[in-house]
Amino acid sequence: MTLLRSIDTILPAVEQQLDAVPFIDIHTHLFMPSLGTLGLWGIDQLVTYHYLEAELFRSSPLKPEQYWVLSTQQKADAIWKALFVENTPISEATRGVIAVLKAFGLPTDSPDLREAREFFANQKVEPHIRKVFELAGVSEVVMTNDPLDPDEAPLWQEGAERDPQFHPVLRLDRILNKWSSHWHLVPGADENAGSIAPVRKFLAEWCERMRPVYMACSLPDTFQYPEQSIRSRLLAEVVIPACREFEIPLSLMIGVRYLVNPALRLAGDAVGRADLGALERLCVQFPENRFLCSVLSRENQYELCVYARKFSNLMPFGCWWFLNNPSIVEEMTKERIEMLGTSFIPQHSDARVLEQVIYKWRNTRRTLAPILADKYALLAADGRAVTAEDIRRDVTRLFRTNFENWTT
Ligand code: RAT
Ligand code: ZN
């Protein structure tokens, strides 16, 4: 096996392995085909992604109230005109749409979306999904499945057909963050969650029905544990024991400031620095549980790495939402490698629209190649050259086995 010593030989080898290893996308908002219309795909959905909706109002006189009454096609037309025709699409989210169009050989500088619409209208969803995964270099994606979503729950109850490329996740936001408006949907539960047995039963039934690879919740920047709240009690007495019983991790996505601008709806959330002492206490109090964790604030990233060094039941993952920009991904990934080696999960796509996995994973590979290559070059300079096999093992651990080992 050839020893790679200089950056000139290391970088192409890293690029080759990043291309060759199929990744597992550990958090998306995509849906398996049997969940039908919940799954978003195609040009109008790509262009009306909430990241782009947030950008629209910075480059168009349109007001949110004028925008929300439009049809999806009209919304996409407004965004295309403002962000792609009248302006150069150099932001991360706009550039992503361009990369997807290019991947399918569609025009990237067209004055309208006609040709792209025609192309997507001619695709059959199942083969299209397989093609998209292939282009993105992902073998499987992990969904976000909410048992209290009135559109989704009945489909599971009717026995939605499984798809080996889509793994379910039991999402708990409505239970943990919005109990007061959802408790009545949990049979036998009460408003104060005074009796926890019905909630335990509810989660157990859903775990058996869905067979999730983990449970998950997004949490505000103000998240505290422990505290005097229904959420804290449900976490300690229902969710965490259920994760132990079903031997699955709990994923915590911490740091959202919900709806700072309600007029923007899904695009109206912002970010805040969280007190990761709450995470420390969870890791200490529940050593038998495994926690996946992604924090939204740039200022929290370093602490998350330090905690991961202290607690082997904590797995940092992803560069999430406002962090998924090359400059920040670079900074975070270097820091994580320096502090954790390969014992973390560098990225997930958070795709809401199928074809987004193409650009998000290409961008991840592009950003990560020089970072990994630099680390190997430093290692070689310090006395240990690497082989293509070493690189493959590391890439596989980062983008596959760290997740597989935690969830199976
Ligand atoms: O990145 C996003 O699209 C956010 O809106 C959230 O969905 C976040 O990823 C979450 O899962 O809560
Ligand atoms: Zn998400």
C-alpha cells in the first residue's frame, strides 16, 4: 500500500475516498415514497425553500403578507426573479439551486422556470429518488417523523410501506415543546402531564410501530435541564427511559430562537447561544443513554467538543441550518477533528426538498477534502504517512459507522 506523504498526493486520495464512500444522511426532512405527498421535490419546492424565502424579503419589495397568499408556482416565480434574475445567486442557498439545475443538465440562467418545471413534471418519483441519492452519494437518509402530525400519523397507522433507504425518527417537538396544545392527542394524558403512564404507553406504541433509529427534539437557546417544567419531567421520566428501553439514542438540536419574526413563518426562526450545562447534566445523570447533539450557535461549538471529550455517550453531529456555510463548516470541522479525531459525525443535510441532498453533500465533500488532507499532511510531516486504506477507514467512520454503531 503506497504511503502518501505530501499534500499533492494526499488531496486527490482524500477526494477519491470522499467520492467513493456512500454517506448516511443522519437528519433530513425527506419522506419515504409511501408517505406520499409529505415528501417535497422538484423546482418549485427547491426555489421556495424557507432559507430562500428569508432571502427574498431582502431583495424584493414584496411583503410577507403579499407573498403568503400566492400559489407555490407564483412564489417560486417571485423568488426566481428576485434572487436569480435580478441578482446573482451567490448565497449558499441560492447557489444550491443552481448546482441542482446543473446536475440535471437544466439551464441555470434562464429568465423563468419553464424548462425546469417541464423536466421535473416528467420524472417518476421512485426512480427519481434513487437517481438523486446516487448523484448525492448517499445510500440512506434518516427522516423526521412526527406521531402528532395529523397528516403523517394516519399513514403510519395504516401501515405505510417501509423503504430500506429511509430510516424513521420519532420526533418529539410537539410533545416536549408544545405539550399544552397537544396533550389531548395523547390518549389518557392530562394537561399537566401529572400522570406519565399514558405518555410512556404512547411512545412505546409509536416505537413499536415506527421502529425509529433515534428520538429527536429541537430545543430553544433557553433550554435548561433540570428545571421546573413539563418538558424536563417528560424528558427524565418518559423520553430518556424509553430510549433506554428501545436502545436508541436521543438527538438534541439546541439553540433555536423560535419565530423571532412570525411574519416569516418557517423562515422566521433565529439562533441564540445556549447553556450547555444542561447537556452536561443529561450526560452525567443518564450514563446509560446515548445523546446525539447539534448546537445551532457558533459560540457553542467549542464547548460541545469539550463535552464530547468528557462523555463518550455524547456524539456531536452536523453543521446545522445557519452553520451550513463553507466558512463555518470549515472552522467547526477543523476544531472537531483537532479535539475528537474521527469520533464525531461531521454533517447531515437537513434537506427538506429531495434534490437538495445533491448540492448539500457535494458542498460537504468539497469543503471537507482540503481539511482532511491538511490534517493527514500534518500527520505525515510529524512522522506518519497515511495510505488510501487509512483514509477510507476514516471517511467511513465519519460518515457511516459512527452513526451505525450508535443506532444498531
Ligand atoms: O434547518 C431547518 O430546515 C430548520 O428549519 C429545522 O428544520 C431544523 O433542522 C429542525 O429539524 O428543527
Ligand atoms: Zn431539521
